Amino acid sequence: MFKKVLIAEDMDDINKGVYATLKEMGVRHIDQAQYCDDAYLKVQKAIANGTPYDLLITDLSFKNDYRVQYYTSGLDLVKALREKEIAIPVIVYSVEDRLQPVRTFINIYKASGYVCKGRHGLKDLVRAVNQAYSSEEPFLSFSVEKALKSSESNDINDYDIQLLNQLAKGHSQTQISANFAKNNISPNSLSSIEKRLTKLKDIFRANNSAHLVAKAKDSGFI
């Protein structure tokens, strides 16, 4: 079993539940952080001291308060660690059950699991920790299992997500083209955007742009 684990969670009651669960599992050393900045520094300090963490369990969303933070979410935290080539196993423990964040953590940032908080959350967390320790196969809670199984997921990429988000904001194809060009997102020509939106409508079986946005939201892509 993992010997040293860091919990990044801003809610006291959830922190206590995760802490108690890990203790019952036999984890000897457990540290906690209520801010992503603090979690990042703890990971860095542990590495510098030659006693790195074996596992990071992090929430996805952290509430803003009086303290200004550089890393404001679990995604920011994990992204920063990966950019530093810190390969610590990560389990996300969140109420967020949209499919796209799950894909992002598993496919891009190589998370070891994504557990949804809820009635069976702590039981799933135990399974996720055990699986992260013994297997390279990521653990997913039942409600987000289809994130890696959907046939649609193989056709949707990060560019498409940005395109769908722009569409969801009510932007026209001309506005999206200008916005992409301004932010150096390619392809950004009007014809390219029109062709990709047509393809996305086919993938989602959507009748029009509004229908496309609705189906993308229902599927957890935006």
C-alpha cells in the first residue's frame, strides 16, 4: 500500500472522511492541503527532501476566498506538476461528473483514477487507491465510466472542445474565426470552422448549432 499520500481538498468534512479512509487502508503518512498552491509546494518540498509522495488525491474545484491563488483548481495543480515532469500518481475526487474533464485527466495528464463524490464515493475511492497501487489501468466511478468508452470520444479533440465552447457562448462562425486567429488557434479560417462544425453535427447527430451545443453538454464535452 502507498506509504505517503497528499490530500488536496478545501472542504473540512471531506478532508476528514478521506483521511480516515486512508488510515483504515494502512497509509502511514497523510498530509493535507486546502489550497492548490500549498499542495504544489508540499509536493516540491517532499521531492527536494528526498521523501516524495506516493499518491496525490485532489478535488477538481476549489472555492475562492480572501487568499489569492496561482493554481485555482485541481486541473491547474496536476497540469503544473506534469509540466515539471513530476509523475506522481493522481486520483481526482470530485462532484464533477462531466465526461470531458475525466478524459482530460486520464488521457492527457495520465491520472490513475477519477472518483465521483456521492453516496458510494469513499468506497470507490478505496477501489481507486487499491487499483492505482496494483495496476496501471485507471479507475473510473460508474457514472463516468463511459468517458473512455464512448465512440464519440475518438473523434473529439481539444480543438473541437474550444470550438464547441465558443458556439455555446453564442458566437457566430465569423466571430469564432476571428477569435481563433487572435489567439493563434489553428485552423482558424471561416471555411475550416464551417467544415468542422458540419462534421461535429454528424458526430452528435445534431440538426443545427443549438442542437449541437445541447447534445455536447448532455454528453459532458462542455
